[in-house]
Amino acid sequence: MPLRHRSSQQTYGAAGVDLKAATEIVRRISRSARSTFSRDVLSDIGSFGAFYDARFDGYKSPILVSSIDGVGTKLKIAAMLRRHDTIGEDLVNHCVNDILVCGARPLFFLDYIGVGKLSPTVTSAILRGIVKGCKENNCSLVGGETAEMPGLYRRGEYDLVGAIIGVAERRSLLDGWKVRARDVLLGLPSTGLHTNGYSLARQVLLRKYRVNDFVEELGTTIGSALLATHRSYLKPVTALSKSIDIHGMAHITGGGLVENTTRALRPGLSLRIDWDGWKRPAIFNLIQKVGNVLEREMRRVFNLGVGLVIILGRNDLSKAIALLRRLGEQPFIVGHVEKKSE
């Protein structure tokens, strides 16, 4: 005989999980996600796993390159502004850049959204940004997971993570061994903080400003400056690699310019950075001034306007700069590689 309780009947909905909202989100995003599919995607949205044809035309020895990351506390800025349509693009571009500096091009992407209470409007906006990022990077959005977990996140909060798979020719992998002493570090500009340093930036700026405050030296509001989209470097790097022998690259994320670029060097080499070699975006100057942040801390936490470093031989420098400028880029010399002192 089944047990009978006098209390009200318990359901998943009563526990805080809205299955109808989850179904509605899948319905809203399915068509957009399919629009990112390449011919190599063999499964549909909603499968238990994504199928991808692993025959890579034009590759003699294909190597899969993978990465996973999030966008950190930049999510707090999106929530404060109630603008969630660019944060997904940030995520895709960040992941694309991470495998790009290894010599890979993106193939497919998966997302994870963890939230306390599902909002089809907010989640759809996030996913629209992911779809946009995937389309702009020729990357298929093959699946993902949206998890509603009452009690784990506060109201209006969510977490966002992405995983990417790319492919590279074995002989074209950038693992540091092509880098030589006297190679030049060529920088490409960031659009701002990208997706790193937001815990410090928020602590400093939001004590003095509100997100909608217009700041003359920024030419925009605090919120807009902080929410500036993390850019992808896939197109300029792809074009450059067709005529220039790139020795190495570094995506400048958490840890700053020195820590990230050092990861692109082989043992026995070090960096010489010209910290006056480029103009820092105003947002970094504002953070340093308002928060009285030490220069060494600024260099350790932020990209300071350098989103990507390309390492190449001196003989290719002029050609690389001219090509990048024709593409609308504004490259600048960040420094050079040298032998590590004993």
C-alpha cells in the first residue's frame, strides 16, 4: 500500500525546477544553433552526444586541440546592466583565441549555463551571443547544458562555461620550439578588459561609480566600458599565417602580458617588454588612478590593451605590420625575446 501524507503533494516544480522553462529555451535556441552547423555535424540538437565527422580534408596529420573556460565575474556587470546578449560572444571568442595561439582553427563548441532560476528571456539572450560568436568564427554549436539548481545560485545569478575543439596540422602546432632569441613580440589591441581582472575592476570602480555613470575620459558609461566584447583574433591571424612564419602566439588573459607570453616560449628564453610601446585604453588608467593600484599589480592582473601577442622573426616584421594594417588592425611592438640570463 502506498504511503499517504497529509501535506501537499511534492513536485519538481515545487522544489524550484521549471521543466517547462527548460523546454521553451531548447525550442527557442534550436533553430539558431542549427544555423551554425557545418556539413561535418552529423547529429541534431537534443541528442545525448554530438556527432562530428573526423575526416579533415587538407590535413596530412591532424591534431585535435581543446580548451575550456568561462568569463569570470564579468557576469556581474552583465547582470547589473541587465544585458546578456554579448556575454556568450565573449565566451566563444575567448575559447577560440585559446586554441588559435596553439595553431588550431575551431571546429565545434559546447556551452554550460548553471542558474538558480531559469529565465527563458535571459538564457535565450546568452545563447544568441554564443550563436553569434560561433558564426563569426566558423564554429559549430553542437550542444550544451542548461542546469537549473535552486539554492546554489542567488536570484538573477548564473555561471557560464564553454568548451571548444579545434584542429591543427601537426607540423603547424605552436608549442614554443620555433621561438628564437631576438624574435619580435607584435601586439594586437584588446577592446578593454576582455574577460579578466573583473574582481579587482569592480572593487575599484563600483565604489565610486554606478554602472550607468558616464565618464568623460572613457567616452562612455562605466558599464559599457566594462562590458566591451572580448574580441576574436581568428581572422587576422589566419590571414597573416598564409604569408608569415609565425613562431608563437599568446592570448593575454589572467596573469597579464608577461605570464601568458612566457607560456609561448621554449626553455632558456625570456622576455624584454617595452611597457611604453603602446597606448593603454583609458579604462586601465581609470582603474589604476581610482584604486591607487600599483603598476606591478596592473601588469599582473590586466592585459593593459594587449589582447594577443604574435612572435615572429625580425625579417618578417615589416611585412607582418603592413599586412595587418591592410586588414584594419593596429599592430604595435610589445618587445622582444632574449636568452635567459644565467
